Amino acid sequence: MALNRLEKFETPAGADFYYLDLITYRNISNAVAEIFDVYHESPQAIIIKNGTCVYNESHSGINMEEIMQEAFSTN
């Protein structure tokens, strides 16, 4: 459901999106959670900007407008 909501939007220029299959790549998911100090959830959207997690939402909290705001803010 969360992926379907995001796919309704055009991928913004200047942003890279990656889909991680947690079943197949659980070790990568665990590393991301540890490195960026986020609690692992599925589905989950995380924005990494300048090496820091600036957005972390899951399930119905995932919102493309918020993702765009966080990804392209100058903070």
C-alpha cells in the first residue's frame, strides 16, 4: 500500500530512490537501521541526506509531500 502511494508520484529529479526487499536482504536492512539509528519497520521510508537520517516514517505515515520537503530542504 505504501509503495503504491509513492509510485503515483513522479520521481523527483536529483533524488535517488531504492527499494529494499527485506526478506532477501535482511542483513542490509539491519545495517541501515544500525548505522542511521532508526528502528526497523516494514514498510518504511528513510531519507539519508549528507550521511544523516532526516526522515523516517512507516506504514500510513509515509507521505511523498513530506519526503519531497525533507529531501530538498536546505537544512
